[in-house]
Amino acid sequence: MASVHGVRCRECGREYDVAPIYTCEWCFGPLEVTYDYDEIRSTISRERIAAGPLSMWRYQDLLPVDRNPALDLGAGFTPLVRADRLAAELGLGEVWIKNDTVNPTNSFKDRVTSTALAKAVEFGFTTAACASTGNLANSVAAHAAHAGLRSFVFIPANLEQGKIVTTAVYGGNVVAIDGNYDDVNRLCAELAGTYRWAFVNVNLRPFYAEGSKTLAFETVEQLGWQLPDHVVVPIASGSLLTKIRKGFGELHKVGLIDEEPHVRVSGAQADGCSPVATAFASGSDTIKPVKPDTIAKSLAIGNPADGYFAIDAVRQSGGSIGSVSDDEVVEGIKLLARTEGIFGETAGGVTIATLRKLAQEGVIHRDERVVAYITGHGLKTIEAMAPTVRPTAVIPATLDAFHDAFDPSLLED
């Protein structure tokens, strides 16, 4: 794309040509795609976006690759749901849920996979690969199958069964590693240097991460081209949070919104894997790796690659980072389902439980317009809910048995 300048080191600022590289050869910092925003500004408009597809690709001008139909399963432009019943329970005024559970493989990872693999095909790769805590594995396997690419996905062996099945069903190679995600990721970094494979979150990471910006673009468009005041984002590697914040800024840079963004960005982690929240709470910039121990396995990255950048984004925006227990995660899932009819996975429970905690602590204000990002469907993590969700009653098939099982007051209109 003519509007893509290249890739630049996020640490030292050194620039490189567009290529499947992800670390700076001088300081080993992470690389990020750079754009000619003046050129984009000369062509992009709200009308041009509205005329585009009802998917993430309506924002193609702000992505690092052209849409490839072979790698487009229709990700994006997911519902933004006003959550008044949830807001009332939390004592907040205006809450919205960005419901990414309805993407093709039921998580936001379809956004980043579609972007990365379109770039992979452009680079001439024929094998797609990834390190994953589950959702990315689903997405890479599905997109590779659709495009006729060979795939290798690497996952921790103790992953939820639902995520293993919904990856293996696409017929690619699923490699389970006896270890946690950080062990998986280390192996994939070695493999990326050994084989000419498109590891979407390793050698294609600068391009892959850009797909997350579309969540910010959609939020603003669906709010009538208005900015939210505060957003709550789950943190695994930290990339999603940083890219959502970047997306708000880009809308201003290219003239799609007039006001400079002052969106407060807050992050959410589980207590059993909260290195970013811990560093934030202590006022430190140093992320100390941890060994994950939480039911929120999709967020279980003990050594998050973008943790420092997530902390920086939160501090600059005036937000916060909270962490919640596994019991609070389960209650968060139930709360969202009971109030809004949206069933999120454990990462969604982390987000809603943190939203509640930040509201109780006064970090999120009643007069703020708040958006919470629900990034995966609850059917992916049934194991977390099975012990606490059961039939209301088990009865014989008789009217008397039904009446005996329920208080009469519950049956009145």
C-alpha cells in the first residue's frame, strides 16, 4: 500500500523497509508499521468508509495491507450494544459492550489473523503458524483452511478442550506443548528462525497487531463518530490495549474526527496472571514475569511482550489497570449474561469484573461514556462455568411436580 512508509522501532526509532521482520537489529526493540497520514487524509472520508463492506475492511485505508478475499471470513463491524441494565447494576450512567464474540471464529483474533495472513500471502508465504492461548489458534486454522494454506498452530497442552476441538476441526497441524504460553512462544520464535513460515504473532507481528485498531474505529463510527470517555480492555500481551488507543489517535490524524482524543484507557487482568497490573499498581515500568495460574487462559501470558507499552498508554490516558480473582471472573461472566444476554469467555469475565471494581473504586465515573471490550465467546470456556451453572430444577414431567418445585409468587405475571 502506498500509504505504508515502512516499519519503525518503538524503542530507538530506527526505520526499515516493509518486510516480515519484527525486532530492531540495533536495539532489539519491537517494530511497528508507519503510515503517510497526510496521504490517507487526502482520500479517506466517512462517506468512503460507509460505502465499504460491513466488516473490518471498511477501514482498509488505515491498515497495512489490501483486503484479500481468500483471507476474509467477514471479521469485524460487530455489534456495539448499549448496556443499560449492566450500567444500572454498576451505578454507572452509560455503558456499551463491544461484542466481538460474533466474529467468524468467535473472538477478536479474526481481525488480526485476517490482516496478518493477507500480508503473509503478499510476502509469498504458504504456511501459516502461531503461538496461541486458544483463540488465535482457532482463527489461524480457520483462515488457513479458507485460503488453502498449510498451518501449524502451537498451544499449551492444558488448553480448554473446546478451543482444541475448534482448532483441530479445520484440518491443520495442532501441536500441544507440555508447558505454558511463554514456553510455546519461545519455541515458536526458534521455529520462525528455522522455517519460512508466516508466524502471525512472531515475524508478522507488526502487521498482525494493526488489525486490533479496527475495534477503535468501529467504536467511534457506531457511536455516531463520537469518542467514548473511557474504555476497558483485557490485557494478555498488552498489544490489544495499545492498538485500540492508537486507533483513536489515528482517526484524528486523518481528519475523521475533529477533537483530539482524550479517551481514558483502562486494562483488565486476572490475579493469577497479572504482571502488568502489578507493575502499574507499584508505579514501576518493569514487568516481572510470572507463572500463570488462572481460569482466564486466553489472558495467561506471564511475560507480556507489550506490557510496558500498555502501562505507558494507560498512564498517559489517565486510566488504570485492575486485576480480579477467578471467582470474580465467573461472577463477571454471569453478570454480563444475566443483564445483557451476552455470554463472554473468561477474558470477558475479567473485563466485566474489572469494570465493576473500577466503578466501585471511583476510577470510572458515573458521567462517563464507557465501552467494555468482550473479545471471545463463552462457549470457548465452558469448563469455567460448568461447576456453577445448573438447571433451576430437575422434576418429573407432571404439573404437580412443577408446582411443587417453584414458589407460586414466581409464576405470577
